[in-house]
Amino acid sequence: MKKLWKVLIVSFSVFTCQANTFLSFDNPRSISHKVKYAMQHHLRGVMVWQPAQDKTSTLMRAINSSLKPNKEFVVYFPNYVTSKIRDYHLENIEALLDKGIKITTLIYCFAQPHGDGTVSFDMPEVDTENIKKLKQLKKKFPKLKVLLSVGGWNYKGAFFEAVKNQHLKRLAYNCVALFKDIFDGIDIDWEFVSDNEFETFAKYYSTFINYLKQALQSSKQKKIITLALVPNVRFFTEFKNLKALSEKVNWINLMTYNYEGPGWSEITGHNAPLYSPDFPDKRRWKKTKPKFESVDSSVQGFLKAGVNPSKLVMGIAFYGRLFKGVQTGKQ
């Protein structure tokens, strides 16, 4: 006997009453809306995390068809997706470019910072092979910008250790030394979670970017500098140097996703909603500005803080979040 499933679809979320699960996701239609939003607000472009989660290229094509000419189409390519489990390779990116997908910037990640101010590739054997492929890709598509991302969630602690050990300047110079002969620039992905981390981050981030620019000047290199930023509300309310920071770099990659998810959300919600939902906040830890965060609230927060829209690349996630054990009617 076939089981009957009651499915409620709201804002590209699915709630199955019988299984008590709630899944948020984006499809080609919602992604097209997001790209159009970025264009309407004159942002520099959009960014994807990450293409291995779109094996059919359906979502990449949705971006491609909605993106205006001369806008950035940034794609993050983490080294671990080449494993047997993911089975996604730089040849897949090459195939997309061959088919006319207008990727303008490929960000290869991650290089691993260390508390002593050194930096290294975190998967040397994989990275060595991929760097060879990146060189070939650049030769075939000379207009493609290829950046190296340093940091990421797993290595965020190393930045704080470098600050503690007074090795932030050394770290900046070593970052430049690592990518100078291979990449067109560097993407800094320094993340934070706790209040104490934010205070250190806010105090030293601009200093680190200044060190990077000094290192580039001394090596007489003209390279791109981008930042991957978690669009936390504290950026617009407490980080007073946000506008000045944005002016030091080529652009900011806004990580506009992970707004709600299992493990950190008190109620179910969308991973990356374009707009904040308008319903009462019944959570114990109620927020005020805004009640529920979204792509729109983050973008508007950065714009109101004085960041020029041409400095913002809006993130698009190719994944959703699954909540299990959801109480019916509590989603």
C-alpha cells in the first residue's frame, strides 16, 4: 500500500507532515529572482557556493540567463569536491565555459593560514594537480580571473592565533608569496562566531588588509583582493569601518546563506530567503533589527552602511537545509 504524503510548499520549502521533516532549497525560478534582485540594486554581480552541488548545471544556467553583461559571475571551487564522493573537477568548469556560461571569476579554496604567520595548501597533492589544470584553464580562457581563497570556516581560528602571536603582518606577506606566480588575486575568508572573536576581527581586519596591500606593493604586483564576509547584523551596527574596508578591496563576496538551519535555529526556516518573512517571532531569543534575516536585509544593511553597490557580490547557495523531528504546525 502506497504511503500518502501531505506536502506544503511555501517559498521553496517543503514540510512533510508524516515524516516530520522540513527542507528549504532554491530552484531555478528562485535563483533567477535572486539574480534579478542583484541587478535591480546595481550590485557588482553574484557568487555561487558551490558548483559541485549542481551536477546538471540547471542552477548555473538559471544564473547565466538572468545575469546582465559586464557583471561578475563568481564561483567558489573547493578542492575537496574532486574526491570520489563528490566527483566534480575543473574539467566540469571548463565544460561550462565551453557552453557559454559566463563565469568571470573562479575562486579556488582553501589555503590554510597558521598561527605562526605561515600559510600552505591544505591538500597538497590535490592542489598541485589542480593548479596545473588552473593554468591550462587560464590559457584557454585568458579573461577568466582565478583567485586563491585563504581561510574558510575550518581555519578561522588561525587568523585569531596570528593576531595573538603578533604574526598578522607575516601572514599577509606569506599569503602574497603563495599566490603571486599562479593566481590573479586573493580572497580572504576570515570568519567569526563569538562576541570576543568579533571584537578582535573588527579591530584587526582592516590592519590585515593594509598588510596585504603593502606586500603587493613591495612585490610590485597588481592583484585583486576580495573578501568573503558573513553578513552578520553586527557588521551594519557595530563595525564602523565597513565602508572604508570595502574601499580597500576590489569587492566583497557576501555569504548570504545559512540564515536558518538545524543546530543553531530555534524554529525551522529557509537557508537563504530572499526576503525576511513577515510573521510574529515566537523564538525565545527574539531579534529586533531585523526579526528574521534574509538576503535582502543583509544587502540593505551593507548599502545603508555606505558600501557602494559596485563593491558587493551577492551570494547564492546551491544547497538547502533539512530539519528533522519538526512538530506539525511549528514550522
